[in-house]
Amino acid sequence: MSASLSNAKLEQVMVSNTRKDGTSVDPRATVSMANFNITRLPDNLQRFHWVVSLDVQDNFLTCIPDGIGCLVNVQTIIMSCNRIRQISPDIGQLTRLRELWLHDNEVVSVPESISRLRYLKFLDLDNNRLQRLPNGLCCLESLQGLFLRGNRIRQLPSGLGFLPNIRSLQISGNLLPPRLMALPTRSLLLTLQSSSSIVTIMVAWKRRRPAICRVSVLPLYIWQHIFDLLWDLPHLHNLHP
């Protein structure tokens, strides 16, 4: 099936599942069009505000468009195995989103607006082209699983260590220190928490200001990973008293 026909088919499926009153014919409010050669989502997505689950994995999508914010009821988005490079800041309007699966794409950056997804539980960005992470990830208090394997990340926001519900933080296959990437989630979170405290103290010392900050008594192996994290932080070296 050609891309144009596939795109038309997706829109046809979504239209056919929409009642005249704008609600869904399907009580599950699910759209599943995996492996259909789709290259873009339909225009005027506000017509499909009823969608709760959108599965368009294994297609040829190249972006998550601006209109995505119109899917105000969506809770699950599966767009893995596409060719997505850009994510619209409108993703932050999906305040009911709980799962976002984007592994095996070409994503180069994540917008800061992701910080608004207060109910997001799972974010899968494995095997993309990320080089840095937005600080907004540290605001996702409901997050339980964050998957970042196989990217080009050189530094992690230390605030990730303070996410209260995180159970799995996967970072292997990046440009981070190998010992750090080999840590289990619990030890990795402890390392991030402690490195944040040490950075606060170091910055305060360089600026000749007092710092009220507690650093826990840590095992030796955790200190090794903290030094890995802090060794090459440019903002510390550039500070002047």
C-alpha cells in the first residue's frame, strides 16, 4: 500500500470511529494502525479528541506534529520503530498521558514542555539520537520507568535521582562513564542524588557562599561513580569566586 493510501486509511479509520457527537464508537477509544506505511498523522486532530490509546508503531512517521496537543484524552501513545526526529512542544498539552513509547526512532531532542506530563509513568526513548536531556524530566513525579539506552547522552540531570516513583532507569549504550551505565537503578539514583549535593557545595565554595546541604555516608563504590559524574562538568571549572 502506498504512503498516501495508508495516510488516508488512518484518517478513514479514525473518522469511522467518531460519532456525530464527537465521541468514540469503540468503547476502548483505541486506534491501532501498526505497520501500515503511514508517513503522517491526520490534519485537524481535534476531531479525534476521544482517542485514549494511539498505536502507530512500525510506520514511517518523521515527527510528532503540533496538532498532537488536541488529543486531550490520550493516555497511551506507541510510536516506536518510525523515523521520528522532532517532537512538538505541544506534547506538553497531553496532561492525561501515562505512557509514551518512542524507541527505535531518530529523536534528537525532547522539549522542555514534557515537564507538564504529571501523570506520565513510562517514557521509552531507547535507540534514538539524543545527546542531552531536558531538565523538565526531573519534574515527572509519577514516572516509574525511563528508558534511555542506545543514545549519545554524555550527562544526566542530577534531578533524576530525586524522582519519587522511579523504579527503572536504563542508560546503557550511551557516552557516559561505563561504570555508571553498569549500575542497577537503585545505586544509580543514589549516585545522582549525592552528586547533586556535592555540586551544590562546590558551587557555593567557589562563590564564597555558605551552603546548607547534607551528603550521606556512602559506600566507596558510589563515590567512584560520583567522581565519574563530576570530573568533567564544565560549569564548575568556569566558576570564579
